Amino acid sequence: MSLHYQILQTKIELEEFFPQWLELEKSIASYPSFNALLLVNWWKRYCSFQHPRFGKSQKLAVVTAHRDGALVACLPLEILFRKRKFLTVRELVFLSAPFNGMQMDIFQKGLNLEEIRKMVLFALRSTKADILDLTYLPEDSAILDAFPSDIFLHSAYLIIGLGRTYEEVRSSVYTKNLRHILNKFQRRIRECWPQIIGEVTEDREEIRKLGTQIRKVSTSKLLSGMHSIYTDEVIGEEYLNNILNRTSPYCALIRNGEELIAYNMGFVDGKTVYALDAAYDRTFPDAQIIGLGMLAYDEVVKNFASRQLELNMGHGIDNYKFRFTKDYRKTYRLILSGNRILSRLIYRHSAMRIKKNSAAFETQLKKNLNRSE
């Protein structure tokens, strides 16, 4: 039987569709940062939000597919309206993509590759978007096989297998270089900063009370020319609440007395610990000499080492992460052009830039793997 495609574009339509989406989700594997409840609640709050970096407005574009009246697929998308010089570009992206940094994918049960391909193209045609840009697609996404010639490497995240003692993880997974560095950090702390302590809390309310200190530490990244999601107070508060409202949030804390000087925050979902947000205070005198960020990650490993879990260190291939582990997973990006002549010109420019970035990322990934020892 052929599929019947439909596109939902209003909050009311989304709310009415929500029970069907939940039922579909129960029968498939979904991602903790990309599930029906999270996405619907997110859209209710931010459907009219004007994001300072990712577009002046957005429009809902959730595509559904039914077979014999039963829901078999959902592709949750939104349209961003981005200003590029004198143009307003309509970009079709995953719902919540401007705020998300984890795996995102189609919700589907039993679709073949041609049906998935038709569903994605239906979304592009129906919305009259200039560009379709789907990011953070996991390695096992069927979308990769449906569009093999339009896929680019996008990012990667590193994995630490736990389920043993901390000493076993440290000796068999950490590099020799990292073990030496951590010992050096600890000596420096004993000699110069004996009041520095590290711990992990899994108490939601305790973490919530630390919100102001977390924001202060994170925004110090601006001193290093980096971005902090807490720079915007509204977005920062929602991001923090998104983590704290999970089933099992955690926060690794590095304190100098009562002052928070580094943290590593995330949540446990199923068999995975997701490290989502980490920072150290750039204003602390010995911040890099005693490796505050690395110490916070080490506290996470200590806390969860004996549980039958794996630690997802989050997207990004910072060199220090490869000292903790060499095991990584790649994520990918699909980019397609709309039908207008202008859309094709925009696509050509975007595809060239993305292809260049993808090649540079692959090169940096290999360098960091070799350099980490």
C-alpha cells in the first residue's frame, strides 16, 4: 500500500497529532534529545521566539506518513527564515535544531529507502524551502542510505565504555599521557589549592540552585572567544531546565571552597550518560595549569564507572577528549536544494562551504587521534 503524506503547520494540529506520535515512538528507538514529548513542549514555548543567531522567526513543518490509516513515520521539521545579506533564505531543518546538539533522525517503522526519500522530498516541495539541511544524523540513520550522494560528515562524539572500577577504566581506556597529566594536576592542587574539591551530585534541586554559578562559569568562555548558551538569559534558562527535567540529571562540580570553578552537566538515559554542558572559569588563576575541565570529566567517570553504562562525551573533537578515549561515532548532514533558480544558487554556495568544512573536520579528527598520545 502506498503512503499518504501530510504536513502539520500549526500548534493545534501538532497537539492533536501528539497521541499518535507517542504511539509510534513506543514501537521504535528514539533519541533522548529528540522525542515527541520534548519536541512538542519545546514548540509550544518557542514557536514565536526570535532567535538572535538562527533566524528571525520559524514555522512548523512536521511531515507525517500513514499507511492504511496507521501512522508509520514522522519527520519533525521547522522552517527558519535567515537573513543573508539582501536575501531571506528559507531553511528546512529538524525541529529544535538551533538549540539541539545531539542525534536527530526520522521517526519511522517499516519504510523502505524509496519511501523515506519521497517523504523528505515531499517536505522540501511542500514548504517551498530554499534549502533542506538536516544535521546530526546518526551513523545508522536510514536517511543516509536514501540520499547517499548528498551526505556530508558533520560531527562526531566520543564514547567511554564503563561497567568496571574507576581504576580499570583509567588504566585501560585513558591514555598514558592523560594519566600523567591528571597526576600532575592533583599534585599542583595539593601544593597550591588544597581547598579545591571535586564531586558529582545527582540531586535535581541542588543542581537547580547552582544555576547562577553555572551561568557565571559558562559565560566566562567569552573571554576565550567562545560561545556560551547562557549569554541569552531566556535560552540559557530553558536549556538548563531541559537538562534538569530529564529522568536522571547529574552535575560534576569542581569547587574552590564554596566557589564553583568548573562543572560538567548532563543526564542518564537508558544505558548512556550524556555529557551535554561543561565549562571552567577562565578567570580562575590556575585554570589551565590544573586542568579544571579535564578534572570535571574525570569526576563524571569516577561517579559512573561501576554502572553498566557508556559515557557519551558530546559532539566535538577537542583534543583533550581523545586523551580519555579513542572510541568515537560520526554524525552526518544531508543538504538538498529547493526548486527555484535562486534556491539552486544558494545550495551551490552552501554545499561548497559544507564540503570544505567536512573535509577539514575529517582531517582534524585524524590529527587529534594521532596527537592524543
